[in-house]
Amino acid sequence: MRLGVLDVGSNTVHLLVVDAHPGACPLPAHSHKAELRLAQLLDDDGAIGPQGVDRLVSVVKEALQAAEDKGVEEVLPFATSAVREARNADDVLERVRAETGVELQVLTGSEEARLTFLAARRWFGWSAGKLLVLDIGGGSLEIAYGMDEEPDAAASLPLGAGRLTAGWLPGDPPGPDEVRALRRHVRTEIARTVGEFSRLGTPDHVVATSKTFKQLARIAGAARSAEGLYVQRELKRESLEEWVPRLAGMTEAERAELPGVSEGRAGQLLAGALVAEAALDLFGVERVEICPWALREGVILRRLDHMESL
């Protein structure tokens, strides 16, 4: 069957269309994206403003039309941290339902981490052993660890690249004091969770997902996306430590000129790099392998598993 996953994230609204059936690898058939940056549209009270809600409704309608055009049988709609943490989340969800017919499932941070972990486990298989999975989104950082398809530990921290950029790095380029303050904040937040994972032992394989990690790996020399899903890509902590001060000294326009960095993501790349560097350092990781699958694929796999059990 042809499934569509509608992901209302903190940066983008992304419809991923796949051809799938239980027991088979989901094959991507179409991708429809719209940049929304919900994490940066919250007002001083933490609510998504009227313009943001209008834009969200419009983008969801566009995604539904794209799904219909591509012959999608079922759309799996969900929202992550930007909607989850908005003060007016219930009103936003009701407006989307009333005007589009879509009932967005708001995932908890733990659910995000667990579904992303499932996707990474299926991608790398059982031979990867104990997995530590890191995912930097627009609104949050997800961490999960385990031996099985369900992680033994999962955490979600409010350390998304978009959120941190909006709240901590107003300058272009940001000032040294701003960068230092954000670095301190990020490391304090991550350090609070390290013990929960450390007690479970050393991972056999450390995996990173998300656009942020992919772009950081690309500027550090990893293969281009055009070379395909199955080319191994990794990001070394040593490379991150070299790139963070370079990114801090660049304007947003200069970052957008780097290989693999999109104009829409360039502004938040420094914040993402600070989070990635802190996570690798505090978890004692020298390198991570980039996983092509993440949350959207996890949602699809969970749906297929449910179908198979019926």
C-alpha cells in the first residue's frame, strides 16, 4: 500500500510518501516539504500566533493535496515539540482538524526518541548490538539507548537547533559571549541525563539522525546525499571541535555557502553544532554514523507492525 507520513515538525511540515507492506523495506516514492519554523513563531507567552496557525493550516492542506495526487491510501499525521509545547496547542489542533479534517497526533518527547530508535535499529539490524541514538530536531534533542527494538532508556531535552537559535543567538554572527552562554547551557542540560544512560553500559554503535547531523557530517567531508542512502557517512567529534569556532565566526549567508547546507537551515547550524559537540563529548563518543532513517520512518514501521499483527 502507499502510505503518507505527515510530520509537523519545529522547522518544516514534511509529507513523506512510501510504498510499503509488512515485512518489506518502505520505499520512498515522493517528498513534499514546506518550511514553517514553528519553533521560532512562538510569541512571548509561548503560543503560536494567528499568522503561524494560518500558515500551518495552509501547508497541511497543500500536503493533503499532494498525498491525494500521489495516490496515498492512508496518511499518518503527527506533530512534535513546537506544537506539543505551544501554550495554545489545543486550539491549534482544533483549528487544523476543523479546516483540514486532519487530527494531528502529538507525540511526546519519549515517543519521538523511541520511534527514532526503532528506525535506527531496523536500518542497522541486530548486528549493531547496543545502540545509542542521537537526534537533533528544531525543537528538541532526543536520546535513546538499548539492545532491542524498544530502547531501555529514552530522553527528550529542549535543545533543538531552531529553539536555541531563536532564544540564545540573536546576532549574525553571534557574539562570543552569546556563544559561550549557549555552550554552557547546552552542556549543563545534557550532563543531567548522562548518568541515566551511562549505567546501562558502553554502546556498541553510536548513531545520529536528523538534518542537522547530516549537514554537519557533509561539511566535515561526508559523501553527498546524491551518492545514495547506502554510502556510509560518519561525523567525528574532532571535526566538530574544529568546525564550531569556524561556524561561530560566519554569518548566516556564509554558512549557506557551505556544502550541503540549505539556506533555510544555515541560521541554526551553529546551535546544532554546539549540541552535537556537547553530546559526543559528554557521552564519550569519538564518532557517530549517520542513519538515513529517523522519526518518519519509525512511524511508518510502527504502523506496518500494527498491520501485521491484525
